[in-house]
Amino acid sequence: MAVKDKGDRAASKPRPASGPRLWFWRFVKIGSAVAVIGLIGLVVAVVTVMGSLPSFQDLKSSPNGQMILVKAADGTEIMQLGPSFGEWLDIDDIPQVMKDAMVSVEDRRYAYHPGVDPIGIGRAIYNSVAGGGRVRATSTITQQLARNVFLSNSRSYTRKIREGVLALALERKFSKGQILELYLNKVYFGGGAYGVDSAARKFFNHDAKTLTLAEAAIIAGLVKAPSRYSPTADSEAALGRAGVVLQVMQDVGTITPAQAAEADLEGVEFAPEKGQNSVRYFTDWALPQLDTLIEDNGEPIVVWTTLDLDMQRAGTAAIQAHVPRGAQGALVSLDRDGAVRAMVGGTDYVTSNYNRATSALRQPGSAWKLFVYLSALEAGYTPEDIVTDAPITIGGWSPRNSGGSYAGDITLRTAFAYSKNTVAARIGEDVGTSSIANMARRFGITTPITTLPSMVLGSSEVRVIDMVRAFAGVSSGGVAISPYGITKVTTSDGEVLYSHESDMSQVLVPPHVTAGMTDLLQTAVNVGTGRAAQIGRPVAGKTGTTNSNKDGWFLGFSSGITTGVWMGRDDARPVGGLQGGTAPARAFASFMKVAVAKRKVEPFDTELKLPEWQLEPDDEAYFGSPDDVIFIDENGNPIDPGRGPAEPDPFAPPPVQQPERLDDNFIDRALGRDPVNRPQVRQAEPRPPVRRPPPTPQEERVAPALRDEE
């Protein structure tokens, strides 16, 4: 028998793997182990989740979203927001075209996958690698149901993993028919409508049992982007998306080409939108503030607002009645503590829900002079001071009055009443445009402000609500006012979650400044450019008009109510005849007659109680009265002209024959000063060059050079 040598035995032994083969097999083994562990973990997770899932009946009865009941200031219900559910439909009661449309466009392999679509995920990964973008996997109907019922819409891999586990658990616990029934009764279709029956009633004004193929295609198309494809927001987009759904249904084979052609999308009649009136401008502004006022919770809440429905109706009517053809209008009205009593963001919410009262940026024109004259009054001007209305050039800029005329020397009150642009320019040069910008910031202007000389005429863009806030600060006597729309939030059981408290502690300017400003504003309404805003009781206000009548404004206050009106076109094109003293002032008057009808008449406090530094020096305090004369000798020593010195001084010079009087002439001689060039006693602060008594109201009314300056 042959015996193999050691070399043969060594050659017969298998050689251990090395190099790439070794690492490949290690990777396979590790990967397999990880896969097995992961599979076991997934099974455990799915089984665990299955045990915690509610029953089918519990899921049917649980609502989605938060119910919000909104009330006006008097407790009247304004609207109910949040989910709207129609009749729950069993799977057999839902039209087949609705089920086919939804499955075709959202999850064509719904009947075959276990809750997660591996083919769809693989295709998404391939497209991502080929296209260089991130993975965009399409969620199955089961995943969407899991997300809508149990999770949030946050975009994260953790949420996607949880969503997948829930979907697998749902498929293990419920049948395909039950899952589709839950989905079609719970999915969100926009406009607050949850479920196909609610959507059918909202968009077509009938229940879901009678949906046509075209209507089913429209509803199925909404799930992808409810706000973008909603028929109430954009009917053309909704119909376009429905056409895509019909094409997908044809490609999948749930309908024939003939059926797709017979679906008359253009013939679908949409239900008229309900409850879309001007109140929505207010609620669209106020309700988002809930995110910062209360903690997030899913329980029903009641929101009590500041809105006065009578004033809201009056504001809407005033804008619609007075806005020029082709233009838009906005109105905001604040109570004395900042409560928003009315807010109109346009002529019609249905045709345009853009809120021009809170979002639009427009130039205020001469209404900006509020800050110019506030700065002047704070710097030491008074309404009776004499200023000059004459041509002026500042750094190459030469403003002019709208009428092209100049009145010469007039009072500050008159210059404001007739909105003299040259006077505003002189004030801006005197007090500084940076001071005016600072004043505007103090009073609540939040938009960028230029400090060029032309800023005094309102070249910086502002929001309507900010301008109304500024005028409310004057009405309050210089106290900062912050607009608010929500007074309190409670649970449905009455537990208070939030209660508003107004802060009236911040003082913006001294009271004498707002008293002087109110004097000017009242004069502008009584005899100036704002005469159309008169309502039979004290009103203080200011007009504003920009170049070529692109914007018209009137802002003012009476009896504790401050209101601002703006009119113009969204494209900023000129509007014929849109001066602030015409349509905006008339709309203001129309609204304010209703707004203050039940309030007592309140005269304005315009008495100027100036601080000590601003008071004019008193000549009598320096020189005494004419009868109180002090006689002096030639050396300036006082003597008694009746008795003379008590004891004769042998060394004193001979007494003067006629003692001199201590008056202006004596001071002039003592200082060697020419009496003609004697300096006048003036304030320490810079003042306008000349002062004269103010013209009477009759003189102001008849002055032709002062009329219609805006």
C-alpha cells in the first residue's frame, strides 16, 4: 500500500480564503445575521404594535384634527374651524368609481403589497441614484392611513420607519376592505373636509353615494395637495389634476378609454362657497396666533375674539361702496386698548383672500407727516409757531405742493391742515430724518424706513395695521398700543387656557406732544384736506395720497375708536380721482358713523401744557413792572429818589441830577450795544425764525392759497 508523503498530505488540505474573497464572505455572513436580527426585530415590533392598535370600531369613532369654535366679542358664533365629517360610509356604500379612482392614483398595487410596497421603494431608490436626488418613496394607502391617524406630517426617516411598522401592523390586524373604508372616511381633502362624504357635500353639494366618475376623479386628485387643487381655491387646477387621475385610471385598466372620454370634467357643477365673507380676513390673521398663545393640544377649544360684527359689516359696506372701480380697499379699526373691532382686507374674500390690511406694503403719502410733526412737536415746535411755505431745495431734491402754490408765512397748524409739502421738508431738515424714522419706529412701524430727505412725504412702504396702530398711539395720549384679536381661549368645558392682558405702561412721547398733534389732526378734518371725514362729532385725522393717485389713505380717531382706510390697485397702477380726502375719507366717515354711534361724544384734550424748558422767558420777571422802578446813581448803586442816602458821604461824588432807570436802554449803553441790533429773548431750543398770532379759523377758511393741498 502506497504511503503519501508529507507534501502530498499538505497539498490535499483546503487553503483558507484570503483577500477580497475573505472580506466578501464576511460581509455576506454579517449582512445575513443583521438581516435576520432585523427581521426578528421587525416581527416583534409589528406584533407589539398590533396588540396596541385600537379596534376597527374605535378607529371609526375617533375624529382627526382639532375642532375650533370662533366667537365674536359679544359671544356670537362666527365660524367653526377644523375637521368636518360627513356620513360614515361602509365600504359597500362607497361608489366603485370612487374606490377605483383613489386606488389607481394613490396605490395601484394596494391589493398585493403587505402594507409597504417593496417595488415602489425599489423604484424610488433607483430613480434617486439615477437622477442624483434624494429618495422620494410614495406612501401606500395603508401608510397614509397610519400617518393620518397616529403620526404627524414631519419629514424624517424616523417617522417613515414608524409609519412602515404601523402599516404592516394594520395590514395584519384589518382586512384590505376595512383599511380602504377607514382611509376613504378619514383622509383629508382640503377645506376642512375629512372623508369622501364630507368632500362631496362641500364641493358638489350632495352626498358621496351619487358621485360621478368626473367628481370622483376630482376628489381623488385632492389628496396629493389639498390646498393647491381645491376647487374653491383654483377650479382650473382641480380640473387639470382630475384629468391626470382619469388618465392613470385608464392606464391601470379600471376604466376604458371610452369611459374616460365620457367623463365631462368641464360640466361638473361646484357648490357655492359658504361662509367666505370679510370675517375671514380677520380670522385668517388672528387664529394663527394661537400657536404662540396656548400649548398644542388636540382637544376642542373655543376662541373668543375682539371682532364687533356690526362694525365689521359697516367696514365691509364702506369699502365696497366707496372704492373706485378696478381698485381694492382695506380697513382696520382699533379700540382704545388695541382690540381689533373690524378688519377688511379687500372688496371680496371669495375672489381674493389676500389680506391687504395686514400684508400689503404701500406708500402712505402725506399720512406719514404724522411722524414728521410728532418729531417737530417733541423738538419744541407748537401749533402756533410760524413756518414758511415757499420753494426749497435739499440736497438736490425740490419738493412742491400738489397745487403748485405757496402761502408764505403760516402757522404750523395751517401747514399741517393743508398738508404743505415744503413745510414738511423744512421740518425734516431741521429735526433730522433719522429722528423722524425713530419716531415712526416708536409708534409701531415695522417695515424698512429710508432716511433720505424725501422720506418726509411718505416714500417708505408701510402696512395699514401699523399705520392705524400709530394713530391709536396719538389717540391714547402717547401710550403704546398693540393690536390684538383674541381675548381668551377656553376648552369646551369652560377651562381658561389663555386670557389677554393689555400692557398700557409704555409711554412713547410726553402728553403735550400728543395734545399738540391732536390739535393739528383735528384742524385737518375741520378745515383742511380731511373735511370729507366729518361725522358730526370731534374727529382727528390725516389724508394721504401718493404720486399719480396710486394710493389713497385716511386715518383718524374719534370717541376712542381709531380707523385707517387704504385704497388702490394691487398692481400699483394709478387710479383716477383717488385722493385721500375723497373716497378714503368718505369710507372712513361712513364706517365711523356706525362705529361710534353708541359711544358718548368725547372732545379732544388739545391744551398744551408745555414743560419748563419750552416756556418762553418772561420779560417782566427780568425787568419788573413799569411802576416798579429802581433808581441808581452813576456808579450803579440803587438809591431812593424821595429821600436820598440816609447819611451824607463826604467822599461821595456829587449826586446825579436825574437818576437813570434800570431798563433795556441802560443795558444797551452799559454794554455798548446798538439798540437796533438788540437780540430778542428766545427759547434755548432751535425755533422757527418768526412768531405771530395764529390766523382765525375764518381767515384759514378763506385763504385761497391754502385749499386742497395734499
